[in-house]
Amino acid sequence: MKYALPGSGDLQAIKNDGSTIAQVVDGDGCTLTSGTWYFAFGGEDAPLPGETGLVSVQLQWSSSVAGTFTFETTNYPARRGGKRGQGAADVADSDGNATRTNWVQQNPPTLYVPTPPGAGNSATGLVITAGGANASGTMIDLGNTGARRWRVKAALTAGGIVRVAVNGKVGG
């Protein structure tokens, strides 16, 4: 369940049906098609937020990308039985919530997200819009959370290059 490129913190994208994992090009991100993609982090053996209290997520996209980015959490494990990388699947990173609410959208009303520059790009809480006309990005600091696993959901009407990186810190 480690989806970060070793040494970079960049996350791979997983297609909503679980069939495709878009490979990260170091320093560029993933080339995505239109549709729903997930960038997962946290829990079990994955990096952050299970190992740290302060998590920061940075998003970046090319000018062709149009769609919305939202943030979702779950406390359910990826695998049953509590064994890392073993056991039957429980809640997949690509679970689309068709019949259950395994993943819950987070959108606190007082969260500050820097507005992505460029016409058509915007942020309202944890709903970030890529307008399809300007390359842009933003940084989100996730604090005060106890969620086991997080994911960035990219619902794209037009594809392009998307880069998502995470970092975390633990206070001493």
C-alpha cells in the first residue's frame, strides 16, 4: 500500500475501478485521462497520516486538466485481519462508495486553502477546481485529524498531468 515514489513523496494515481495505476514520472506527476482517480495515503504500511500528526498535501496540474479535487477519509483497513499486505481486501483505495460510505468526504467550513492562481481555478474549503485553462496548484495542511487513511479524489472531465505529494511532521 505504499504508493509514493521512493524518496520523492509523489503519489501514484489509481483509477476508480482499481484497474489502472498511473505511474509517477519523477518531478512531473502522473498523466491522467478523464474519469475518476484516487491518490491514497495513510494507514497500515503507507506513508502518513498514520505515522504523524501534521500532514501537508501539495497538488499541481497542467493547463489541460479540468475537474475537481476532493478529500476523503476512512478508518477502515485496506486488508482484513490486521496483517500488513496480507489477508482479504476490506476497503480498497479505489472503492467508489457505490453502495456504502466506506470513504467520507472531508470539507470543514473553516479550512484555509490557498486559491490556485489562473482563470477558472478555485478553492472552496477542501473542494479544489481545475479550470482547464491554466496550469496551477495549491497546498493543503491537514491537521487535527485521527483518520487512518486519506485520499485525494480527482474527478476529471479533461485529463493531463497531475502531481500530488505528501509530507508530514511529528512534534517532539
